[in-house]
Amino acid sequence: MDYRDSHEERAFRARFRAWLAENNPGLPASSTDDAYWQRQAEWHTALYRAGFFGLSWPKRYGGHELPTVFDVILDEEVARASAPPRPSLGYLVQGLTRHANDIIKDRFLPGLISGQERWCQGFSEPDAGSDLAALRTTAILDGDEYVIDGHKIWTSYSDVADWCFLLARTDATVAKHKGLTAFAVPMNQAAIEQRPLKMINGITTEFGQVMFDGARVPAANMLGDPGEGWRVAMTIVSHEREPGELGYQARYAKTVKELEKKVAAAPESFRNDVRESVAWAYVQTEMLRLHVCRRLSERLDGVDHGPGGSIDKLLMTWTEQSVGAAAVAVAGSSAITDSENVELKTYLYSRAQSVMGGTSQIQKNIIAGRILGMA
Amino acid sequence: MDTRDTPEQAELRRSARQLAANLGVRSVGDLDDLDRRARLAAAITDAGWLELRDDSGDGSPLASAVEAAIVADALANAVADAAFLGPLLAKDLARRAGLELPVATTLAFNPRLDGPGTATGSATSATAEAVYAVDARGAAEALVLIDEGKGLHLGSITLGSLAETDRGNDLTRAVLTIPTGTAVRPLAGSGEISSADLVQLQALGLALTCADLVGGMRGVIDVSVEYVKERRQYGVAVGSFQAVQHLLAEAHVLMEGSLSVSLHAAWAVDALEPSAALVAARIAKTYCARAARTINETAVQVHGGIGNTWECIVHVYLRRALLSSLLFGDDAAQLNALADDRLGVH
């Protein structure tokens, strides 16, 4: 057991720190400001070109084949420099790597990792949220294409996406989990309509609805086999629940640092419960960092696609929401009196973490059933 | 970075859990089985676990705090009712003073239990403040710090007749009350205990109490999950109800988070500067003590009426967790110390 950097890790950390000192774009937090998403693509490209993105992924697709623990170092340095977090694409990469054929992987992974091609994820629907397998979007074979009709929701960044990782029903005659298939659907077509959603905290560039009205996708763009869609989706959501794939702890650490700075500037003007709230957010953020260290170290034995992601998701959720609670506590009355108050936005955004990627209640069902054997 | 156990650590973890499972406490009735308890204490001694923090010859301990934490976790997992933490800490402190302890000795704590007990006096005679000898089962002596006005040195209290007095409310580890004015024997040749020594001792104590809390969490969750799978109401196992499932799922997640912080705190004791090790330990203790409280209360709840009776083992875990939380300072104390550190003193 050793938390210290190895020789290679230390050299990587130094190299990244030096690069970051020159190249930190100083963007506002993704969770509170639309300006972040307007420039996120630039940040992704800059990280990729400098050799700091896709650290653990195959070189064939633009990665570096480093041990997964290098992502911890990257996240720590990003947090230290208050730089924007790395783009959260690991779960799509895991999904494609595990389920797609070699032609698809060669076609799509390089663009996904380099950021040249942008992706969104079309899973949830208005009547298929937690009960994802109830989704009704259909894909009907027509020659060598599938025709897509349906309505997706909670689709992040669909307005800038080139491709949608879509889950659709290809067989209505079998049990609901068995009739689903995944596709890479080109977004640039007239039969797809974007409808942005304004979030609880006022940001508008993150969430949207996507309407498919006779959109077309080549059959060759199928991700996995026909009927394999549910398994593909479960691989993706299990990794979408892992803070190690997402790099969110860098975002939390950055917010905590800003809150600490604010309180430390005038310690006498904050009540003790506010101080405790900020210190607790720090403890949670450190817990999450150390938990990711442990999880990514365990991956040195091989990647596990099992239910453990649900544990990590809850720890991440409790951390983000403790940071949100600290933010609104530090803001005090200005959370309400100041219409531009950023702490209120942080707090409001944090409430989504217990819903997105599977609600906390769904995670607890998975843990009770598949880990504790209580189902 | 590789936070996995080394092969040796994995083997120690396996053998410590095996020993604790064989000789630990599985029911409240087991607490009266003195033969079992004696075999447990002997097995801990034979395994050499009480000597993990003894001098290796150059002033450094024989084993790191990681190995000590592995044992602490395993023993708490089976609510083991034989001394480990107290004697281990006493030996760690003695090593710092350049002493060997000839008889079974534990550590005395101050009245808040958040640090070593103290005495006032000289190099030849001293008397104790009110202190508590913690983890005193089988101990003949308890160490205190003597403040002679020119640095801290070690002294020892003979427990003798005290051993038959009130043993405290943790049913697995004896806590003896030592009244103010009890004679303290200054230990000849005791080197000075520096403030850095005390910081490291606190980091070690916090890390090991965290490991103890985590082991207890895993034990009490296992007991609870097993119970709700068997206990039937409305014709079904109560563990089939989502309300019960979610309580135990939360408990499991809190245990996993606690494990992540406590492993790091144990590693930090010997690998980082004392002040950084203490920060790691404070973070871990804040998280683990809060988690342990929630988890043990959940365990009482899911056991229903039985969980509120003396014969249900859950309160044995809860009581142990309350003591481990208090030792070297509870979550509130650590959180406030972290806040002062990071936010400026109020």
C-alpha cells in the first residue's frame, strides 16, 4: 500500500503541472455558467493535443495506455490549479470498447477521444426514466438503414453533438429488456430536432430534449449486436456512476477551495455551523479523492463492470450535495438577495446529482439486491 | 500510487480475520466465556501483534501503522474482547522514550479520552490527574505523561486493586477509572516525549481507532443483513422491503467510504510528516465516527424490538464504536480542528 507517486507518476505530475501553468483557460465551473460549455471543446482539444487526455485508453485510438491511477494525478493537479475538469467521456469509451466490433471502434473511438467528434447520449425518455427498459423510441430496418422515431430527454450537450449514442427498440415482440439495440446516430439531419431545457439554476446549454422524426442511421452504425442494447446501456451507466471515470472530484475540490477562501478572508463573520459545513464538504471531497485512488488501484487487477459503481455514485452524490450545502450556507442571505449569486447556482445544481445517471434510490436497490443479496 | 495491500498485508488481513472469526464474540453470551477470551488474548500475543510498534533496533517501529490497522480492523469486526489498541499504543509511546516495558501495560487517557493522561511531579515522584486506563484487560500497568515543567517523560501507574473496579461501558474493552492523586512511578531512563512524538501518537491513535470503527461497521452490517434475511413479517423476510434495504445499502456505502479514508490515514502515519499525517487522520476520524454512529443506529433499527434488548449483539458493536469514536477526539473535535486549520481561527 503506497499513496506516493512512483518515479513515472512524479514525472507526469511535474510535466502536467508545468503545462497547466501556461494553458489553464480559467473557465467558470461547468455547473454554474453557460460560458464553460461554449469553450469546453477548446479545452478538450488542448488537453488531447498536449497528450493529457485518454491516459489509460489504447494508443490505437489516441490514448496513452497508462495505468488508470494517472487519472487521479490529473484530477488532483486540475483541482490544485482550479482548472476545468477533464471531459467526462470515460463511460462512452468503456461502452464502445466492451461491446462494439473492431470496425466501429476504429471508426469512432479516435474522434471521441480527440474531441474532433462530439457525442451525446440518448437513453432516457419522458416515460422511461428509472424504468429505462420501458423506452419507446423505435428503430425500424429499411434497406441498409434504420429509421428512428421517438423522443429523448435529459440529453446533455445534444446541440453541439455530432453523434448520439442512442438506445432504441428494434424488436417489440420480445421482453422489454431484450428488444433494445444501440446505435451511433448522426445528429446533423433535418429529422432531428433539439429543444434545450433550462435547468433549475438557470443554465441553458447543458440539458435538452431531442425529437427523432424519421431520422436515419446506417445499419453498420449498430453498437454491439441486435438486442444487446440493454447490456450496452448497463455497461455505460455502471461507469457513468464512477467518479474515477468522470473526474468530478476536481470540480468539487475547486468549489471547496473557493468557499474556504471566502470564509478565511473574514472568519469572524461566519457562524460556527457554516464553518463546520465547509469543513465537512472538505472532508467529503477528500474522502472521494481517496476512494477514487482505491478504486483505480483495484483496476490494476482489471476493470470490473459490476455493481460497485453504485457505491461510488452514492459517495459522489453525497459529496457533491455536501459541497452544495456548504455553498448555500456560506452565501447566507445573498443566496436570495443577489440575483447573480454563484453559490446558489452551485447548490441548486447539486440536487441533480442524486437523479442523473440513475437515482440514489435505484443505486440503493442495486446495492441491496446485487451486493448485499437482499432482493 | 498503488493502494492495494502488498501480498504480506493481504496475508495478514486474511489470518487476522480468521483468528478473530474463530475466537471473537458472536453473541452476548460469548462475553461470559472466559476460556475463549483467554485463548483469544493468548492468540493475539502469540501472533506478535502487540509488538508491531516495538523498536526494530534503529528507533523505528517493527511494522507500519498499516499492519496495525489491519489487525485493529479484524479484531473489531468480531468485537474481540482482548486488549490490542491500548498495549500497542503504550509500546509505541515507550519506543519514543527509548524504553522497553517489562510487564503488560496499556495507555491511560485524560478525562475527555482525547489524548494521553497526564501527571504532575518530578523525576522521582508524581501523582496522576484523573485518568482512565483504556483497554486495560490483562494489563498490570498504565502509562501516563509526567509534566515536570521541563518537558514530558513517561510514568506508570500500577493497576493492581483498581482492576476489580468499574470496567466502563464498552463490553469488549475495559476502561478503569484512576482517581486524582494516584501515585505515578516515573520510569527511569525515560527520554523526553517531544511535541512531534505526541502529534504522531495522535495520528496513530486516530488511524487505529478509525480501523477499529471500520471493522465494527463491517461486522454489524453483516449481522444485520443476515438478520433481515431471516426475520419474517407479513409472510416475507423484512429484508425484502425497500425501506429496510435502503437503510442497509446506505450503511454499506458509508462503510466503503470509511474504509477509503481509514486506509489512507493508516498509511500516512509513517509515510508523511507528522502534521500531514494528523490532517489525514482528522479527515478519517471525522468521516468514520459519523459513519459508525449512523451505521450502528441503523443496525439497532433493522433488528426491531430485539435490537433494543441486552441479548442482541448489536449494542456490543455500538458501545465499542462509542469508545473508539471518543479516543483521541471524536468527529466534532476533528471537524473543528480542521476548520481552524483551513479557515482561520474563529
